[in-house]
Amino acid sequence: MTTPRVSVIMPVYNAEKYLHYAIESILNQTFTDFELLILNDGSKDSTASIIESFCKKDNRIKTMNRPNKGLTISLIELIKHAKGIYLARHDADDTSHPQRFEKQISFLDTHPDISLVGSFASKIDPQGNPTGKLGFASSPGQISRLYARHNLFVHGSIMMRKEAYLEAGGYRPAFLFAQDYDLTSRLVFHGKGANIPEPLYNLREHEGTLSQNKEQEQQHLASLVSVFNLERIHYGTDSYQGDMNADLFPGFLRHNMLRYQYYVYLFHYYLSRRKYKNALLNYIRSFPWGMLSLDTYLFPLSRILCRK
């Protein structure tokens, strides 16, 4: 049996409502030399039987079942079993354009200096109707300039070189959320990233999406990733610790200015969401670590008081 060029990585948890759409969109790709690795992360609905029915139809699907451990651990475990030179992510409630794999593989084959490539996305509602488009910086130069402060990739749309994934350190277990931003940031730091400026991925928005259910935890970790990015740029490495948790943020960072920046990122996030109490709390938390002028503190305070 030949080794597939692409390993598609799909953890699933209670995904019965949309899973068949996701799997069908992968099996209908114009590029066919792939394996689809699915980990059933302790689902309590009919997810397991849906996966089993597809396994009977297509031997490219490989499946694993175990108790729930969460998205990040599931991604790590799946990639350990991946045989392809390229790793493609896919979420269980989204779908891909039929030519997604073909176009991304062609891009990586012709751009050996690129570590990962994503794509623009179409946003769809629970019924699959288009509601908008999602696009970011696309060229390696643009991404290199902007990634430190912004997550520039749709997680489910990315395809990366397995070798680059391993060299960058892979997904890191302490990032229960924002694991995509943490990984893609390190891939760009050690190599280059790009986005194909076409909507090759359909991102479904519904009540069960992670970003709506766990917004606060996700944003705190995303802010930490941004600080790690700055730290890595200045020092070459970051202060990641495998056993770090939210109660330690950001005390383990190596420099007071990085601790200050962590709270500044959170301040601006909550201010943009008009969550003024949370913005003010993080503004106050920045005081012990900031070593800047009085104007630096007065300007954000004026924004809170003016509600702008």
C-alpha cells in the first residue's frame, strides 16, 4: 500500500448534525491521494455510527475512539499517526471546496520555502447558506509583518508540511484554546506562511462553535500567543511551560514589559467589544508592570470613560 501524500486531521466531538457534510466534502476532493484520520473524542451522540458508515464505503478513512480529552490533545494524537508529508486540518462542522486540496498541494509543491498555506473562507449558517466571506493577508511578506498581533489563518483551512510542524514543536498541550494561533505563529516564525486568496473553505457559524462558548478563555490564550510572538522575535524563544495555566498568567514571562503587554492586549480586546468593566480591570492589572509615561495610562482610561 502506497503512502498517501496528505493526511487530513479531523477530531470530532458530538458532531452528528454536520459531520456527514464535512466527510463528504473531503471524499469529493479532486485530489484523491490522502488519508482521512478521524478521532472520536468521547462523543455521546451518533457520531461513532456516522463515522463507521463512511469507513465501510471508503478505505482511506482511519478512525480512533477514546474518552474525551479535548481538541488540542486530539490533534496531537492524530498527527502522531499521520503518514502524509502534508497535514491538512478540517473541522467536523465545516466543508471544503472540491479543489481545495489540489490547489494547496500545487502551491506547496511550487513554493518549497512555504511551511503552511491556508485560504480565504466563506461563512455559512447552520443550513449551509452563505452569510459572508473571511479573508486575511495572503502573501508571505504581509503575514510576516502582521502575524505577531493577529491570527491570520482559518484553522480548518490550513495545510502544512509535516516536517515543518515537527520542527516548530507542533501543537502545545497547555493551549486548550487558540492552539491554531500558537502553532501558525511558530510556523511563520521558523519559516513562511501564505493564504490562497480564494474561498476554498466553508466556515459554519452556529451555537455550538468553540469561539462563542469559550470566548474569554480563548481570548486570554490568544493574548498570550501575541506576547509569546513578541518574546520570540526579541529573544529567539518564548517562555512556554507545559504545565502553565490561567492562574499563572502572565507571571512566568521573562520581562515586565511582556507582562504589561499581555494586559494591554486584553484591555484593547474588551474595549473593542464594549465590555468596559473587563477592560478597566485589565487596565488596572497592567499598572505593576508598565514603565511608560503617564499619557500611556491616561489615554486608554479616557477611552473607557468616554465609552468610545
